[in-house]
Amino acid sequence: MTVTIVGAQLGDEGKGGMVDRWSERADVVCRYQGGDNAGHTVVHGDTPATDGGTTSVGETDTASQVGTEYKLSLVPSGAIRGKVGVLGNGCVVNPEVLFSEIEGLRERGLDPDVRVAERAHVIFPYHRVFDGSEEDEKGELAAGTTGKGIGPAYEDKAGRRGVRVGDLLDPEILRERLEYIVPRKRAVCEAVYDIDPGEAFDIEELFAEYRAYGERLAEENMTVNGGEFLDERLARGEQVLFEGAQGTGIDIDHGIYPYVTSSNPSAGGAAVGTGLGPTVIGGAESEIVGVVKAYLSRVGTGPLPTELGFVEGQTPDGGGDPEAADIATEIRDKGGEYGTVTGRPRRIGWLDMPMLRHAARVNGFTGLAVNHIDTLAGLDAVKVGHSYTVDTDDSSANERLTMPTTTERWGECEATLRTFDGWSETDWNEVADEGYDALPENARTYLEYVSNELSTPIYAVGVGPDREQTVVREDPFA
Ligand code: IMP
């Protein structure tokens, strides 16, 4: 069977913890989209492993237990636990990052088994140059990208001028592709961005470096026909976990365009991005688990209807709720909602139900994992954005239960809040041991509201940063 783990919000929902926990029962862990724009910290050791959650690049959550900490952005995290890690055809692969992560794991005594789909596209240094230059010019439309060349690599894929992993294996094909692409990239660089192209646009340099990656991929027997490889493993009765990166809210098709990533984190991406059919990913035996953070966080600019407080340089003028700055700070501090490299505070908001209803429809969730219930403990009241009000010509039709199609319209939405009684701090380890019924009653009321609104059962509840601090109601692989 397959289990697909998808972020239901804007990324940073703590998918890593769930992937790490559930990958124990998987034989293969496969990523189906994105590249080294994801960030994932796993602590693994003699003591129970601790997950730091999925974080934006350059940010890591703090692991609080003894153990060895691994920071990965590309290699599927299951590789640390001795599972086969696959990068599916929907991924964009920076081979330098791939090998440096594999080397790092080997230096620490692990022997990761990583396979890469020959249909996956390759990130080149010129993609990173364009990522930076275009962001600089976009002004208010800049998505605040990670600068890893993700968008430009997907652009080349759609423009039918990309280089695929399989092309690295054949020197003639690689040279032919580069001889077509590189002069055009160089011309755009000079004419449009007026910058010195440098080594990133040198055919010979690129050929030598990327051909060496191709040789290494072949020597280490890492490349596969992704769909066939996964199909064979499933036919043997093995369990496959699909690890979504980022979140539905920043999906290129279903997210808050243009403040999105360039791939499909939503569950449909798991079919297209692996070479298995939708009936496999979404079949009767399979599960699609949406990971939800019990509140909302966001890095970067643009609208956020349930925003609390105001973050200078990120919250748009007139946005947020400066009167709720104290609550925002409390949640931010307790939830560790800061980039640890930049120290930049993330914007904080109440749970946005229209966003979650949209995500539930787009993904067809069979179960939910709700994280950070402990972070909200101690508040007198916990609110959710139940619906939006928008100005329409017909005042009777101005309540919306789901997201509008344009981000500009989303910015005009005002959240209609519902208030729940808060819950107190408690011994979360004990709760995790005892199970769902040990959660504070008001927290259960909150969770049941979410579950009912999305018509989806709750499979797990995160009550702390440690891997063991999860209340598991249902194991999707069981
Ligand atoms: P890109 O994926 O680097 O092109 O960045 C596009 C947008 O997606 C930016 O707003 C990034 O901040 C966001 N993004 C990319 N990866 C992540 C992630 O792992 N978590 C949260 N946001 C992300």
C-alpha cells in the first residue's frame, strides 16, 4: 500500500515529524516534487529519535533529545532509517547537493540507499542565477524564493529545454542539450538582466562537472525508471510512503499564486511525480494524510486574513491585527516560529478553515495529523477563521467557506472568527502515552471541530517537538 503525506497549509506544518514516525513501517520513502528548497531535520540515535519538523531552508527547529542530528534538504528522510529513498520524476535534482548529503551521511556511518528517477530534471548553476535575478526585479510579486533555482528548472522542464537525470548518463546527449541551452541562457542573462554570465554559463565547465555526476550516478547504480521501480516494490507487497514537501497553499496550481513554489505538493503530484496511477495513490488500500499546524505561520509578504500581530517588512500595510501582537508573540516564541539562521520571525495567524477546506478538496485527505496542539496551551481562548466575508454586489452571498481563486481577492477577505475555550498546559508525554482521550477536553473540542468541518478523521495529534510526543489514533500503514 501507499501513504502520501501532504502539507495542508503554507509549508512548515511539521510534516517531517509524521514522515519520520510513519516511515518506520515503510520500505520505501519517495519524494515526488520540489528539490533542495525543502529543509528537514531528523535526530536519530540510541534514544528515541526526535524530529525537528519540516522547515524552510536555512531554518531548523531545535531538537531537544540526545541523538545525532541530520539536516537534509533533498535526500528523503527515510534513508536515515535504512529505508530506500527515491527522488521521483517530479523532483528537480541538484546533484551537488545530493552527493554532499549522501557523503555527509556516510561520514556519519550510515549507508543510505538513494535512487533517482531518470525522468527527474536537473538543476544547473544558471538556474540559481536566474532565480536570484528575477526575484530582484519582481518587486511586490517576488515570492521570496529559497534561491535554489527551483522555479527556473521547472520553467525549462515546461519549456522542453531541460536536462533530465537520464541525460547525464550519456555524454553525447548531455553535450547536445547543453550546446542548445547554454548560449540561449547566456544571451538572456546579458540582454535582460545585464549581468556577467561567468562560469555558470560555460558549456565546457558545465559538461565536465555534470558528466562526472552522471558517471557517479551510474557507478553507484542510483538511477531508476521511477515508476517501474516503485511498481515492482509494491508488487512485492512492500509499503511506500510518499513524502510531500512544502504545502498545498503554495502549490503552483492550487496555491496563492504567484507566491507559490513551482511544483505540485498536493496529492495529485504524487501520481504525476512518481509514475504510478491516481488509482494507486488514491486507491482503496491507500491513505492521503494532510498535516495541519493548529495555527498558521507564514514567511514572506502577501495577504494572510487570520494574521495576528504585525511583522515589519512582511505584513502588508493595513494587514494583521496589531492589538493581538501579544498572542502572536506568545505563539511564535512557544512554537519556535523563527528562522534559526536569519532569526526572522514568521507571521502568525489563527487556523484558516477556508484554506483547509480548499486543501481537503484538492487532496482528498483520508486522515489528518494536527501538530502544535501544545503550543496553543495556556491561551484563554483559541480562535479560528471559520469563513471569510468579502464585499459582493449581492450582500446575501458574501460569506465564503473556501478560498477565492485569486490571491488579490483573498487579500480582500475578512476572516469571521469562531472562539473556543482554551486548554491548559499538561504533561504532554503522559498524554502521548495514554492516547487521544487524555488530551484536554477543550483541545478535543477544537480538534473535533476541524475534523467535522473537513469530514476527515484525525489520525494523529502532535503535542511536542519530540518524535514520541505524538498521540497516534490510527497508523495509516496498519
Ligand atoms: P522556491 O520553492 O524556492 O521557488 O520558493 C517559492 C516559495 O515557496 C517561497 O515563498 C518560499 O518561501 C516557499 N517555500 C519553498 N520551500 C518551502 C518550504 O519547505 N517551506 C515553506 N515555504 C517554502
